[in-house]
Amino acid sequence: MSQTQIENAADHEKAEAPLIVTRDLSVHYGAVQALNQISLNVSEHLVTAFIGPSGCGKSTLLRCFNRMNDLIDHVKTTGKVTIAGHDIYRSDIDVVQLRKKVGMVFQKSNPFPKSIRENIMYGLRLHGMRESNRLNEVVESSLRSAALWDEVKDRLDTNALTLSGGQQQRLCIARAIAIQPEILLMDEPASALDPVATAKIEELILTLKERYTIVIVTHNMQQATRISDKTAFFYLGALVEYGNTQAIFTNPKNRQTEDYVTGRFG
Amino acid sequence: MAFATAIILAFAAVILSNILWQGWEAFSWRFITSRADQNMFDSQQAGVLQMIAGTSARVVLMTIFVMPIGVITAIYLTEYARKDSLLTNLIQSAVNNLAGVPSIVFGLFGLGFFVNFIGGNLDLILRPEQAAPYWRNPALIWASLTLAVMTLPVVIVSTEEALKAIPPGLREASMALGATRLETVIRIVIPQALPGIMTGGVLAVGRAAGEVAPILFTGAAYYMSGYPSHLTDQFMDLGYHIFILSTQSPDIEGTRSILYATVITLLLLTFTLNLLTILMRARIRTKLRTFH
Amino acid sequence: MKENDSNPNWQSLANESGSSLIEKAMEKFVFLISLTTILFVLLIFVFIARESLPIFLGTVERSIVREPIPVNALTTTPPEELMAYLDLSADEFQSMEKETLELLLEVKLEELAQAPIGTDATIQTTRWRYLLLPFQWSGYDAPAFIWQPISQIRKYNIVPLLIGSLKTSLIALLFAVPIAIGAAIYVSQLAPMRIREWIKPMIEMMAGIPSVVLGFFALIVMATTLQETFGYQSRLNALVAGIALGLAVIPVIFSIAEDALTSVPQSFSHAALALGSSRWQTASSVVLPAALPGIFAAVVLGFGRAIGETMIVLMATGNASIVSWSLLDSTRTITATIAAELAETVFGGEHYRILFVLGTILFGVTFLANLVGDVVIHRLKRRLEGKIA
């Protein structure tokens, strides 16, 4: 298995510039192994989708890229993750800076129970922006980038929890891009939304891809085909197959991948 | 089963109606705004202003001592501690244990530790020349500290509850934006938990306001003229005054009316505080319901 | 990859920021503060045990009869002996003039001249034998348990106090347990939602009645009413105090039992209801057995609360230290004894230390009760969550 992984990885290393590189990455939660020896490259300015049945480790891998797994008790990470050449699990890495560069959007939209404006400003203030003109500029630009500006420009000071589910999720995206990350990690960002709101989020992802490198976890295979350039299929903590989305869905090399993408299990 | 419930409510009703019935005449604006100088057993003139002042002072001081320690401990337990480590369990069982210590034992502890040990050492260090003890006396500060130790578990448990009610997603969102744990605690967790933390504070005050046993040897005075003005002063106390009027009155029939009126004063104080916590909790609950 | 290395966007990653130092310092600070709870439990134990240690070790040596020291022997006696003889601390001894000491010796001589002569006066009354076992003091017909700390021969037998505490606590439990458990079953299983939302806060309010108010009510109202109704002898007795104590304990037992009953998963009772049992059958045959350990814990914790309660028993028992199991006799509890006598003791004296011994016993008993209660509840919760069999 790991032989194919390395071959896969080697193939793609030639083609595009890899931004995130993992080598033999394993994660244990206490006695439970969540990820087993993952080696893969994520390319810059592409949308990479992680698919697989629940509990296959796709979210765990995503959370390795901004070290959110560190927050869980008894988690043990071995192997290597480099982003832009930096080994992010080395002790001298500043996790705050890492998370500033690697933004994240969660499955359940989680705006702070503050005003829309305050939500966007939260990250900016954390990173030292104080000037109110600049702050307001960034509020506008990031809401525009998240395609939310027109809907909320007249009520920036109302509580973010009054927004609809889809709007809340786009606010979370705006909040993440306000601090100018390079990479956006999205953990099933549309799983709790209705089809219309989902379509808006997908549309947004396609426009954001010009500026950001996006890694998205999804259990919706149509979504993966619609928005991603590359797809990785995980099963029981292992990377089964990784390649161009087109190829994975039309011509999977692995039997398990085929069973999954054709809907036979999962 | 419904009968058992009815018995409880009947008892509560009998006690409260008896107190109100017998006490409402003597309970007046004059009563709660006049002092009891030289005449604390005089049913026509005595008031309870000193006792209200004393009880309020010890409760306010207690709040100042107990809140920071209680809230920080709860923050450690919910935000920082590993949930299954030995030390976390030890702290948790210490909290449980503290909650079960009888109030008279807190009184003994207050006398042995705060008055004699801390007070005695303060006298040695700050006033080595004087023979008469200054700090090593029952005092407002020692009573408040004793009560603070007693109410520590109340504050810790209710703050923990408030912190646990905050959706974990908010903490994740904050950390994912590059906030440190401390920044997350200060900017997200504490503001969100504030109503719950305040409820804990009011609960602690309600619990401490009526306690007599812990202050018997650590600061309550049988009688003193005027108000406590220093941390080392003793104080008169509503609950202790009820005890005195019930057991040491020279003329129990003659002082009955002021005894009842004092009971009403104390009940009014504790019930207001309790009602406040119940209302605050209900509000927080409905707020949480709408946000999830 | 080399290309990325030079990308300025990622340069900052490797710089350890200064804020992490504050972060670490604060984390340590928060951790240290949280240790204060452990510290206080230890301090409570240490400071109460410390004051009672001489009694436990039997090192208090002070019988009433001593070899008298004549006044003119003042200069020839070693200071240590004088200090012990006159009950003076080193500081006090230093600060006294010769004349004062002579005066004290004279007083002591007079005191000794008046001291009762006989076997009693030579007894070390703080020995365990005299604290726990009956003894026939001179003038008594039979061996007896006697607590009489203020008298010429100070008698510190704690058995009457233990009996007083147990008696009032047991009466309180007999009164409170059926009512509190019954109410808990009603509120958690049978009552309609609307009634439930009213009753729970009312019982919470009842828990908020200060114990001094319950003591006052027992002393002023209940004692008289009960005596007039039943016509027994002593107005203040174990029964009156026990009932008032029960009122204080009801909310404790109620809330723990109610919590245990509601933590039984709804699926249990729904299964029984689906099989056609009535609400009451379901409660008694399914929910109650499942929550039984929690109800046991409620009773144990209620006992801990009852035995540690002070003001009610101080005001309503009558405080006579009699050995009697009759409910209608006046009685004296451990807590009331501490509350009533500590203020009058000499700091560091034997009476003071005996009261701390009582405090240590009380701490131990409530510690055990709470430990048992908490362990039982913890196990019950884990079992209901399916974590252990």
C-alpha cells in the first residue's frame, strides 16, 4: 500500500508544486489508530477533496495540517508534515502563525455569538490590527470575497447568530480569509446545509481557489466531482487511492475505491 | 408520592406563614434602618442595621476572595486539565470533599488556621513589639476568608457548568484563527460564561449569608456599637443575632417581635439571592436553547 | 520546494513568538491556583488534627493534684518547672515581675488547698480510657459516661455526645428519607411537566432557608406546639431537633435522588410503558431498581449533612449530655458542643484540644459519608451510560 502511495506522490510531485507534503504520517488517539502511514502531496492553488466513509481518518488528516489535533488529549502524531518546506511538527514552529496561514472552516458553522463585524475583526485583532479604518476595509473585502457582503452590509452590527445556516457558514469562511491565509481547510462545510445554500458554498469555493489552496473533506461524492481537482480516498485510516478527481471517479484503480464511489458501501 | 411532595410544601408553607404572620408587624422601615445601640433587646427601639451591615460586609469580602480562585480553578479544570489525569481527579475529589465538610468544622479551621496561625504570624511579623494581639483576634477578614473556603466548591461547580455549556466549536473556531488558549479563554470563553459565573457567585452569597457556625469563632460579635470599619474589626451578624435573640434574650416574650422581624430580614435577603439564581439560570437555559 | 522556501508568506512560521512565554506563565498560574482546593482540604485536616494531636498521643499531662511549690522556693525552682506549674507560656513567664509570680504561687497554693482530695483528682481525664469508657467517679453508684468539662474534675467522656449526634441524625433521616424519596419519585416519574417545573425551584428555595432559621422555628414554635400536643416532659429534645434537622436534610436527599432517578435512560421506562405497564408500575419496577444505588447515596450524603449540622441542634436539642436513647430526652450533639464551648476555652488548653478532637471525628465521619456517596453516584452514572457492566 505505502509503495503505491509513494509512487502516487512521486507522480504528482513532478506535475505541480506541492505545498503540503506528508510522509508516513500516523495519528493515534490513545490506543486507537486514526491514521496509518499517510504519504501524500497537496498541490498549490488546487482544490483537493478527501473522501471516504465516516471514521476513515479524513478529518483527522485535515486537522493535522493546522495542528488542531494538538488540542485533543492523548493524541500522538508520528511521521512528517511539511508545509512550504517547513516541518510543522518541529518544536520551534509557531502554531499561532501556522494557523494564521492555514485557515479552517468547520462542519458545524460556528460564528461567535457577537456581531457580524466583530466576527470578522476577531482574527484581525488577534494578529495585532488596531486601526479602525483598516479593520472596516478588511471586513468589507472579506465579506465580499465570501459573497456575503450584499446580504449583510446593512446589518453588520447584528448578532451573527441571526443569520441563516448558509450565511453563517459563509461568514465563517469570510472570518477565515480575513486574516489572509494561504491554505483553507474545509471540514464538510456544506453537510448541514440545504441544497441552495450548498450550491452557494460550492460556487464560492470555485472562486476562492484562484487565491487559496483548498483542502476539503466531504462525504458527498457529487460535491467532490463538482469542485475538486484532485481526490484522495481513505479507508480505515489508510490512503487507498489518490489522483485526479476525474480519474478517481471514472476509472478507479482500486476495488475499494470503486465500491465506494459507485455507492456500494459507505 | 404526591402526598410526600405535599408534606414538604406544607412544611415550607407553615414555616413561612408563621414567620410572616408573627413578624410582619415589627418588620418595618424603621426596624431595618435603625441601629441597636445599648438596646438590642428593646422591642420598641432596636433595629438591625448593624447586622445588615455586618452580614453584607462579610459576604462582599467573601465574594472578592472566592470568585477569582473559584473561577480560575474551574477554568483550569475545563479548559486546561487533561480529563483523566490523576491530578485532575484529585482536584475534583478535593472540590467534592470541601463541599461536604460541616460548617462548624470550617469554624474550627478558621479559628485554628486564619485567626491563630495566619493572624498570629502577622502579629509576629508586623508588630513584634506589641504584646496585645491585633491580627490574632476574630475579625471580619478571618470570617470572610473562612466563608470563602466554604463556598469555593459552589463557585467552582457552577462555573464549570457554565464553561461546559459553551459549544466546543467556538473554542475551535478561535484557536483555528490563531488564538492561543489564553486568548480564547479571555476573549471567547469568559464573556460567554459570564452569566453562569455570576449565577455561581450569587449562589455562593446566598449560601454564605445565612451561615452562622463558621463565623461563631472567627468574627461575629455578640454586641458592638457602630459598624465594622476595619478588616480587623468584629461585626454583628443577622443569623448570629437570631441565635442570640432566640437563646439569650432576657425576656423571650418581650423580644419575640424583633426576633421574628430579624428572621424576616434574613429570609428576605437569602430568598432574594436564591430567586435571583433561579431566574438567572432559567434565562441562561432559554438562551442556550435558542442558540443551538 | 526550494521555491516555497523563499516564499515570504511562509517565513514567519519558524519564529517562536514572544507571546508563548506569557501563555506558559499563565498556564502555570492557572494550574497553581487550581491546586488551592487540594491545599485547603489538607490544611483543614492538618489544622484540626494538629490542635487535637496531644490528646491522640496522650501527651497532655495535667491532673489537678500536684506537689505544691512554696512561695519562698521561687528562686530555687527551675523556670521550666515553674512555667508548667503555673500554666504559663515562656513569653508570659519572661514578662512577669517577681512579685507577680509570687502572687500567682500563693493563688495556686490556695487552689490546691481547696482541691478535692481523693482518687478523682489524680486522674489524667484526657486519656482515651476516660474519653470512651464508662468510669465510676467518686460519689457515683455505678460507672457512667459523663461529659462535664466545666467542673473541678473535668470529665470529657464523648460517648454522650456521639449518642446525641447519632440519635438526632437518625431521627432526621427517619423523618426525611421517606418524604424526600417519595417526592423525588413523584417529581421525576409521575408529575406532569408543568408541576415539575414549579416544585423543583420551590424545594431549591427550601434548601436556601438558613439553618439558624430552622433552629429558631424548632425552638420557638415547634417545641412548644409539640409539647402542648403530646404533653411530654422536656420541651427541647431529640425529637424536636431531629424533625427540624430533617427539614434541612430533605432538599439534599431530594435533589440527589431526583438526579439519580432522572438519569435512568428514558429508553428503560419507554420499553416498560410500551409493554403496557402503568406509570407507577414502571417507576417501581424499572426506574427505582435502576436508580437504587443513587438513592442509597442520597441517604448517605443526607446523613453526612445531618450529623454535621450545627445551629439547629444547638438551638433545639436542649443540650443536656445525657446517655439515653429516648427520643423525648434532651440531648447534646458533637457539633453543638463545639459551638457552645469553644469560645470559653483557654487557647491550647485541654478542653480546647478535646473540642478539636471532636472536630476531627466529625471531619472523619463526614469525609467517609461523602466519599461513599460520591463513589456510589459516580459508579451509577457510569453504569447507566453503559461504560461498565
